[in-house]
Amino acid sequence: MISTSDFKPGMTIEIDGKLYSIMGYDHVKPGKGGAFLQTKLREIESGRIINKRFRAGEKVNQAYVDTREYQYLYRSGDDFVFMDKESYVQLTLTKDQIGDSYKYIKENSDIQVQMYQNNPIGIAVPDAVELEVIQSPPAVKGNTVSGGTKDVTVETGVEVTVPLFVNKGDILKIDTSTGEYMERVNK
């Protein structure tokens, strides 16, 4: 059992026999009444997002999730195929199991697959990833006065809002928790 004061994004908890991943939380101290923690949770099995309120200091069961290293091979529709690097056994996860993490994985990259009681439940991506820009509209003259931005497409197919100086072929560092541009990486 863990206290709500120990919550961290990415932690997995068990409520009423279901597993939830903590996506975010806010500690709220209203003027009247006790403090509480407003959380945003993703149900592991269905991918459904819920908001749940916990009293400050409330105890919940932590689900002990272990990670194993796999290699991401390819995508087939809404299925993602991974291979165990030691036994070469292939594992298929659905888009619901992976959540939005699919936006930040490249083919042939090493990925941490999360397992609960020897069943795959999702993947863990790093806090930031480096992806190449494959499509970038030209900067429009006159947009630079206010520090303009534009949307570019990176190699995984995700659109990211970036400053006007970013061009096709640039490598960008992207925050995986927010999907926002962090910086341009030198080649």
C-alpha cells in the first residue's frame, strides 16, 4: 500500500481489481474542507482515461510492474510487433495497450515493455526522444516579429509545433509527456 503523497506520473496502481497508470495529478487545498489529490488515470486494459479524486494521505495498492527490453519491429494496422532480444520471441501489443506512446517509437529501437504478472500491459518511453523532421512548410516572411511557429511532421508521423527556423532534415528533441518541442539537436 502506498500513500497518495507518493504518487508519480507513470506509476501503476490497482483500484477495485483494475490497473491504472497515473498520467498526472494536482494537489488541491480548498479553503474549506480537507486537502485532496485530483488525478488523471489511464485504465491499462481499455486505455480509457478517467479523473479520480483521492483524500490526502489515502492508501491505495501499488501494482508492481516489471520491465523487459524488447526491440520494436513494425506496425501492422493498430498492432505493434516487438521482439524479445534474448529469446527472439515476438510480442504483439495493441494501440490501446500502448496509449499515446506509439507516437514516439521508431522501428528497430529498443523499448521497455511493462509486464504485470507476466502479461504485457504497455511500454515505457523515455522522457524525451530525438526524431527527424520529414515534412516542414517554408517559413512565411513577416511571421518572425512575434516569434512565430509552424507545424512540422516528424519521422513517426506526429505533428509538432516548432519555431520557424526548423527545417526538413533537422533532428528535434521532443518531450514525450506533453508532445512539445524542446530543442533542435546538432547532427
